[in-house]
Amino acid sequence: MLMTLIMNPYILLLAIAVFAFIIPILSGRIGVPAVVGEIICGILLGLLGFSPEAEGRIIIDFLASFGLIYLMFLVGLEIDFSKVELHGAKLFIFGTFIFIITLGISIFLTTKLGFGLYLALVLSTSAVGLTVPTIREVGLLKSDFGQTILISAFIADFATVVLVTVFTLHFKEGATWGMFLITLVFILFFIAYYVGKLAIWHYPERLSAWFKSDQPSEMGVRAAFALLLIFVALAEIADIKAIAILGAFLAGVMLSLLFRGGTVLEQKLYGIGYGFLIPIFFISVGMQFDLGALARGGIYLVPMLLVLAFVVKIVPSLLFLIRHSLNDSISAGVLLSSRLSLIIAMAAVGLELGLVDTAMESAIIVLALITSISCPTIFRRMHQRK
Amino acid sequence: MRNVIIGGGRAGRDLAAQLPESVIIEINSEKREELSELAGVEVIIGDGSNEELLTRVGLEDVETFISLTSNDDINYRAAAIAKKYKVPKIIVRVENPEDSERFQKLGVESIMFPTKIVANLIGDMIRPGFGARAKIRTPFEKILVPIMSSDTVENAFKEALFVASAARAEVTAVSFPGVDRRKMEFEAMELGVPLRILIEEEKMMNIIKKHLHYRGCIILDIVKEHLYYPDCIIIDHEELGILDKLFNRSVVLKLIKCASCPVLVARTFSYYKNILAVLDSSKASESVGMYAVQVAHSCGADLHLLILENVLGELIEELKKGGEKGNVRIIEKWVEGNPNIEAVKEVKSSNYELAVIPWRGTGVIRSDLIRKIVNDAPCSVLTVV
């Protein structure tokens, strides 16, 4: 009887929804990000044997997979290119340098240690979603230092998503076809962006209503979903997961480029994502977390990954010494070392494509859990002490 | 080439004294003697709004038709007749600003509101703390106009003269040798604006046209050689192709980027009646608001504040106080929804003759939107630093 109930997809959804509701309250009290709580909750559910089968599995897997795509969409939405434009080429070049050095060290170290290029890319990510609130909290959001860290995080996340797509396409489909698809996605992106800009200029009256809070048809949300799903559907037709990830990310970047500041629509989109789809993805990640694989070898990978994760970010951050103190430079490196949603998404994609094994995926998730809690805390301490 | 002035009051008489080859039409026959003393001025006694009289005077070769009576109805009828006979330039005095709409519908491009401008001017003089912070300053004192082509004389230069006459500023034009200098001087004189024309060689002007920003800011560097430091540049609106827009190849935008003073892109070519100030939470909003109040005060215009996000309450209060001091009616509009779309909607609404915006986006209003407004807005655009 219990098993039948568990297998029912609505009971499963109810369980996830209840946990998704309780977790932020608990994690807020403990002082860890809600995502961490969701993954741990998923792990506990997995340990309790709360694993969906058959019909339930299909539904949960679909929602989790859409949650991942939606997560990438929101990561894109968080990238604010006006900051890059505002601070001119200097900060952009600085951030790009930091990323290139990070990637270089990553590739060097992972190759030396006998791991593939994919891990190097995964380790080059940052966590814009953690960086922004942490910098805001210590009152550095408007400072030159804070903006440099932010732009470095934006560039790291943007470049990693693009490079991971290029890499996986190259790996799966061959260089020419892969490059063709990526180019096509970018051309589509620029066309859609240009058309969007023209639409804003020529039809502001019509578009204006989409962003008002009293819009009964929620046209803005519908348009955002249509935009997101154009890329996802194209990727599904081409049967290439990486394109869906890049497409969703670029759809988010485009919305941010065209409509940043329209808080009502952003809040609605965040609400749908963080209120429903994304917790399902993270709880599902936790439920599929392979404790066995972690115990068999993944656990030994964790310390190594931790060292790598900090080294590849702190060493390039010494470039901050040009204009800032040693304490500031190291603290910037520490904050950029925090990883959360993006690295977990990348690990999930890597596992699906067979680029990382379950032990490595589990270790990456543990790395995300540790750095997402510790790095912002260390950064705050280093600045509070001052 | 003749000028016809309707109304032989003080303003009409003073203007006729500056403009030889003028015909002055005055209804009061007692003024005939006094007006006849003006050298080179023909005096006709009669109703300036009478079509028969005006056709007798002959409007075919009239260059400028100026109606300066204190009666809006007479000025309206006179302007309508001048319009009918296709007089190229019609300037009208409007006593009641609420009447301005019918003059605009008539197609009169140059409308002045002397009562409001004079009231504001006197207000400035008698207000306590004259010359100190309490006074509403004039927005500009030295206006620079690069004459890019002979069209500029009809466009940016004309708008510069209107702004200068309202703000009591002087205008310096940098021009190529072949420009119609006499016409420019005549127009400046009509509006009582001190004018200086600096003639540059054709070769240098070509460089200026192509690269206003060349090696820093060439147009500013050139006038610097004449020890001239403008506090506003008024420039023609620029027609851009798709490729120019895609690759940001706009001379005006480059000038805005390199100039350290406000730049006004001219599209209205008349006095301003409604001014829009676009405000966000950035620091630049202080300058935007301040310039907007000053220009509105000088021109006797209404000021519409488009508030895109939570601007500091103090700023709005300060602008309101400034508006009160300067006799400027301030209308606040708080935006709900997407700020950039709302800004586009408002700028494109054709309700304003001038939009005041920051020169780049540091708040919620984005730089690419600012570029778009500068390039394509239907009204004049003042970008402030």
C-alpha cells in the first residue's frame, strides 16, 4: 500500500512540495543556502528509499530536467551586461584575464592529475547567485572592488556555459557540426535580441502592459516561456542536451539585456523557478546522489577538488593586487571559489553525457555544498574584520 | 527681402529699429509720428489681422512675419494669413500659454511667451538671495553650434537661437566658409542673441564633420584656441543607417561621449512648452533634474518628471522647490512596470518638445536605450553629464 502511494506521481509531488516549503525555513535558521538544504533533503529521501518508479519517475525526471533548464535560464537572467558596459573595457578585460588564468590553471592541474578537460571547465565556474547577495551584504556592491568581483563572476559563468557547450558538442557531434550549431544559436540570439530591441522602440504601448502587475493574462511570463522553449525545442529536435542548456542560458541573458529593471516580470519568473521547478531539480539531484559511489572513491576526490577549486580561483585573483590589498585580493578569490547551482548543473550534464562518472559527480555536489556555505562566510569575516 | 511687424508697441518699435527694410503695421494712428522716426522703416496704420490690408502690403517677398500685439486673437489671425501666403518664417507673441496649442496647430513654429518669461526673469531679480543658491540659474551661458551643412542654419542653429534667447545666452557657430553669414546674423539679431561666427577652412570642417570626437573632442579643441569654453553644444540630428546603428558609428554619440558639457540634439526648432526629465536612482539624475528645471524656467515650459525607480525623495523635493521658485509647473509621473519600456513610451509620445536624459546609463535607464533616444526620438534631446 505504502509503495503504491509512493509511486503515485501526485503523492511524490506533494512530498517534494512540502519539503520545498519547509527547507528554506530550516536552512534560513541554520544559515545555509536553501539549495544546500534541498540537496541534503533529497539525499535523506534517497536514503529512506523514497525513490519514484515507473510513471512517477518519468514525471519527476521531466520536471527535474525542466528545472535544470529553467535554472540555467535564471542564471542567464542574473547576468547584468549593463555592469560590464558601464565599467568600460578595463574591467571586462580584467575579468576575462582572471577567467583565462583560471581556465589555464584548471586545465594544467586536471590534466596533471589525470582528469579530463571537462572537469577543468566545470571547476572554472563561479556562482553569480551567491556573489551578488554576499557583496551587497558587506556593502561593497557599488565599490570598484565589488563590481570587479561581480564582472569576473559574470564572465566566468557566461564563458563556462559557452565552453561546456562547445566542448560537449565537439565531443559528441564532431568539430564542424558542433561549431555550426553553436554559431547558429548565437546568430539566433543576436537576431532575437535585435528584433526585441526594435519591438521595444516601435511597440512600447503593447509591451508596457506585459510588465504591469495587474496584467490578467501574464503576457510577459508567457512570452518569456515561449522564448525559453524555442531554444529548448530546437535542442530537442537536434537531440543535443548541451544546446538546450546554452539556449536557456542565452534566453535568460537576452531577457536581462532587453528588460532588466522590470522587477515585476523578473519576480514572477523567479517565483515560478525557485518556487516550484528548481527545488524539484535540486531535491532530485539529492535523491540521485550516489552515496555508494561517494564511499567507493568519490570521498577521496573531495579534498582534492576542494584544493583545486580554491587554487584555480585564488591564484588568478592575485591580479587584484594591482589596485587592491592582499586581504582584498585573497577574499575576492575565496568568494569567486564558491560554486552552487551552475557547477551542479554542469555535473548533471557531464554525467548524462558520460563525461564524468558518478563518483566525480557526487564529489562535485559535495564540493558545491561545502564551498557555497564556507566561501561567502569567509569573505564576510575577512571584510568584517577590516 | 522684407520683414513685416504687426504691432508698433515698444517691442515692435525696438525690433524694427534693429531690422531696416521692415514694414510695421500699427492700429493706433497716434503712434504714426513716433514710428516714422525709425530709419528705413515703412509705417502703415491699420489692422494687422486684416487680409485685405496685408495683401495690399504684399506678403510674397516677405522673409519674416512677426506678430507682436498683446492680443492673442489678432496675432492668431495675422499668423494664419501669413501662413496662407506661405511666408517662410513666422514669429508670434502669445500672451496666454494655454493658447499655444492653436498656434501650433496652425503650424507656427516660433512661439514666444513673453509674459511667463518676463515674470520668471523678474522673479529671479527680486527673489531674496539673488545670485546665490536661491536663484534659478540660467541653464547655459555659452552655446556652441557646429555648422555641419547649410541645413544646420535652419535646424540646430535656429534651435540654439531660441534656447539662447530664452536663457539669455550667447551663441558661437563654427562654420565652413560658404555659409550664409548674413542670414545667421540677421536671425540672431531678430531674437536679440549675441552671435559669433568662427569660420574654419573647408578641410578642417570636413574633419570636424567626420570626427567631432577626433583626438579627444576636436570641436571643443578648436574653440578652445579662441579661448572659448562652451557650456552647451547644440548639434543637428543625425540620420543613421542600419549598419551605422549596429556598429555604433554615430558622430553625435561620440561627441556626447567625449564632451564634458551637455549636448542638445536639435529636432524641435522652436521654443519648448513641455519638457520631459527622465530620472532613475543614479547620481546623474541630479544633473538631469537640475538642467530640466533651469531650461523649463528659462522657456516658461512645464516640466514632466518621469520617475523610473525609487529616486531619492530629497531629489524630487528639491526639484519641486526649484520649480516653485522658478514658476515652473512640475508634473510627476511614477512608473509602474518596465522602466525602459515606459521611458520609450513617454519619449515617443509626442507630448514633449525636449527630453532631458543622462549621457550614459548608470542606473536603471540603460546606455543602449539612451543611444536609441539620442538617435531616434521625435523630440529634441538634451544629454547631461
